[in-house]
Amino acid sequence: MAMRVLVGCKRVIDYAVKIRVKPDKTGVVTEGVKHSLNPFDEIAVEEAVRLKEKKLASEVIAVSCGPPPCQETLRTALAMGVDRGIHVEIGGKDYETLQPIHVSKILAKLAQEEKVDLIILGKQAIDDDANQTAQMTAAVLDWPQGVFASKIEKMDGTLKIQREVDGGVEYVEAKLPAVISSDLRLNEPRYATLPNIMKAKKKQIAKKSISDLGVDITPRVEVLTVEDPPVREAGAKVESVEELLTKLKDLGRI
Amino acid sequence: MTSYSPDLLRLRFKASMGLNDEQIQMQRIATEFAQKEFLPYMAEWDEKEYFAKETMQKAAQLGFGAIYVSEKYGGTGLTRLDSSIIFEALSRGCVSTTAYMSIHNMCAWMIEQFGSEEQKQHWIPSLASMEKFASYCLTEPGSGSDAASLATTARCDGDFYILNGSKAFISGGGDTDLYVIMVRTGSPGPKGISCILVEKDTPGLSFGKKEKKVGWNSQPTRAVILEDCKVPVSNRLGEEGQGFNIAMQGLNGGRINIASCSLGAAQASLELAANHLKVRKQFNKPLAEFQHNQFKLAQMATNLVASRLLVRKAASSLQQNLPDAVSLCSMAKLFATDQCFDIVNQALQMHGGYGYLKDYAVQQYLRDIRVHQILEGTNEIMQLIVSRDILQN
């Protein structure tokens, strides 16, 4: 039985951009800055499209939460082979304070509405490095999770998931429906082709609002200040181990 | 060292200005592809004179093999403007390889535009995928700018033409599969010229030595020699006497493509130069703080944007077959190739001594785009076309 798959597509500042902190220290500069599909989400999209090509998935739906430019992000996913997109429109202050806890509830609601069998998310976004959404989504839905996946195999009614963990590689088997988060080595995403970009034009992007979904996105976290890391200070050369130990003691390091 | 960051130059007048969402997407794909698949190898391909067939085939898989050929025959079905955007983006990764791809694209289009149904079905799919590579053969040792005086003959003998003569400076020559050759079937002058498709390994088709060039080294350039080369009449593209027209129509688009390649090199070089100026210090301050350099950058950027706008306008005009299309294409080629060469040359100067080292990309951009002022119609001929248009109308 082919799975219905939901993939998360977060619009983030492009990995190659040099990040600048806003002068008022409330965040980083995003205006006029190049944004892209989160690299781990791109890997998630690729995996979902491959499942569809292997006929293990029947439909792949991409979801993005945020302001209107998120539709561009969805179009990238559509051009890679996703069937349709859902744009959950969230703007302004609501978007600035959006956290994984909120997104996980949104994804859970959509997964239920769309009767999805598998959710594949990127393991973390390269802007907040939270690494929470997949785990929280699984918890909200009470579905099994296989995070940091480096390989996914469909078995009979379950998924065998190879995970990269600190100690090495681990295998878990998860009954469907399940949530997976993609790690770097899961696959290498394809380039969208020009013909697929043209085909993607005809694919549907549905718009939903937070009120449509009935999810509470009241902020739980308040950002006090965002600052640059401290400028690296000059070091000092020492002549001997004794001097090293003295210096470290003086600095209160040991 | 030769890689660039998208944020390197926070120009508000980026190459994506004025484009719609799909075009921006296509540009992004071409840019990312070029950054990953061309740029890291650009210097090596130049040094080793390597014709990167496999990489070009990867590009073809994305639809870059026959961009403005109809989907009906396996092309991508996009516009001249889309093609210009794509070639400009790809050029940032390697001008020479992109320029060859644009010639290949031009040949595919000529077959679509003037070929019989059978010829289109037979050739276009394999050209679109770049399973087969094409070369455009017009120039001869005795006829460059005076292309209509070409002397390669095709004598009709039953179901065959017997070809005799030679073509010079053929891009891809000797390593490509299909040769689109302009030959004389009739009287002197343009009306006696026909266009014929010759496959490699046809007896009587041979090649001269591989030319040693200043740039465009990732594509081989050879003379194409025809000695009693027997080619079926069914390989003729269009009617007898239509060949010159076919060749010139191909070149209108070719000129936009070549100009677009110059744009890519100029944009890349401008960014590299600006970054270098920010980093390099002399007399206790970054070179970017000297007004002379600032003003030079401003001129370079202005000329780049002006060139880009002209090229894109010419592309749109050609797409719509407007009466000014031929002149605009000539103007665009003339202006953009000249301006962009100056931009890249100035960018090299801004690098100081480093600009002269092959460790830095600017010199390759310069060497590669220098020929754009010469081929596909010299910039002198471009002036002839435009002035003729002015004075005869």
C-alpha cells in the first residue's frame, strides 16, 4: 500500500550568506538577503520524491509556514517532483516568534487532515539549529520517530530506519504512520530540471491560515537580544608546560 | 579561491532584476549547477583543454541542451530571454563550456526551424540530451566576414551531394557528432548557398589539427575538411539556396547567447574585483577606499547593467520576431561583448599582479571572452548590419 507523505520545507537564509546582526540587536538582517529551502529539508524532499519514484509513495505534499515568499520555497520542492504544496500563511510578529512547538502542531494537524502515513522533515533548520520539530510532531501525533535518518527501507507495514548517532549507526524499526528526520547522508538532492520548473507551474499550492487549522501560536519564548559572538582575542605563547599551567591557573581555568 | 558567495556583492541591481518567478528559479538552477559542476573545474579544463562531454550531458538532463527548441521534439520549449538568463548564469562557472553549449543549442534550433519532420524527429532528441554534439560550420580560410563568398561546394550526383572544401575555426570540430555545414550548391553570392547536415565518420570528412588558442580551451577547435564527401540529399536542411538565410537566422540567436556569456563573465569578475578591493590594503587602507577605484567600479557596474538590458531586450525582440530584432541582436552583441571585455579587463587590473596569475579566475574570464568580439560575426560586421539598417530605411 503506497504511503501518503508530508514533507516540511522551511525557508531559511541561504547557507552561503554572511549573516549580519541587526543594529537594534533584535535579530539578524533578513531583508534583501538571499533565502533558500533549508538544506536538510531539501534532502527530505528528495527522499520523498524517490519513494514516489519507487512507487512506495502515492502522493507527496510539501508544507511551508511563513510569509508569502515561502511559496517560492514550495515551488522549489514542486520542481523537484513534489505533487502539491500547502502554504500556511504566517506573517509579521507571529512569524518572528514561531517556534518548533507551534510548527509541530501545525504539521500534526495537516498530517491528520491529509491522512498522511509518513512525515519527513529536515533534522534541523540551519537558522535556529533547533532539531526539535520532528520529535515534537511525533509526540503530538503519538507516532514513532526515526530521527537523523541516513537510510530508509520500507518493510511490511513498517519502516527500517538507519540512524547516525554519536556512537555510530543504529537501526530502528517504526510502525507506520511515522515521523522521520533526514540527516546529511540520507541522499544527494537532485537539481530541479527546467521542464520540471515549467510543470511545477501547473501544480497546486493551497493556502491555509492559522485560524483554519485552529493551532495556538502564542509565543512561549521571548528573544531578549541577538549579538555577534565575541571577537576572538589574541592568544599568548608560552615557553614551557609550567608556564602554561601557571597561566591557566591565573585565568581561573584550572 | 575562485568561488564566489551570493552575498559577495550586495548589488541591488542583480542579474535577477526584472525577472519573473519562473525565470528566477531557472536562473538559480543554472547558477547552482554552474557553481557546483563547472566552476571548480574551469581552470583545469582550460589548462588540460578538456572537452567536458559528461558534464554537458548532465546539464542537458536539466534541459540545457536545446533550451529554445520546442518540447514537441524533446527541447525545453523556453524563450530567447530564458536562454540568455541561463547562458549568463552558466558562464559564471565556465565561459568556454557554456559558449560551446550555446553553439550546440543554436544548431538544434536551426534543425527545428528549417528541417523536415523526419530530420527533426531523427536529430533533435539526441541533440537535446547531448547524446550527440553538434558543430556550426560557416567560416572558411578564405571567407570570414565575407561569409557569403564561401567556396565549399556541394555538387548534386543522383541522391547525393559531393562536398569539397574546408571550413575553419570550427568549435567542437573533430569531437562532435553532427556538422551543420553551409555549402555552395548554386551561383555565387548568398542565394547559391545551402545548408547540409553531415555526420561524423562520413567518408571524406576529416579534420585539421587541434588549434592552440588563447581561450575557449575547454572546446576543441579544428578545420573541417571535405574531400569528395558523399552526403545524402535528404540531409539538406531546407531548400537549395536557403542556406545563407538559415545560417544568419541561427546567428541572430547565437549573438544573443554569446553576448550573454560575456555578461556572466563580467558579473563574476566585477564581484571578484569588488571583493579584492575590500580586502587588499595599500597605503594603510583598503583599495576600496580610493575614489578612483570606487568610480571605476561604478562605471563597470553601469556598463554591465546597460549591456544586460540591451541583450535581454534583443532576446525579447527576437522571440517576438519584431522588425528591429536583427539590428538589436547585432547591437547587443557589439555592445555587450565590448563592454564586458573592458569590465573584465579592469577587474583584472584591480587585482594588481595577482590578476595576472592563473591562480585567479579573472584572467581566464578575460581570455575566454576576448573571442566574443570576433566570432559569430565580428563587432565590425555588427556595425555594418546596424548602419545598413539605419541608412537603408
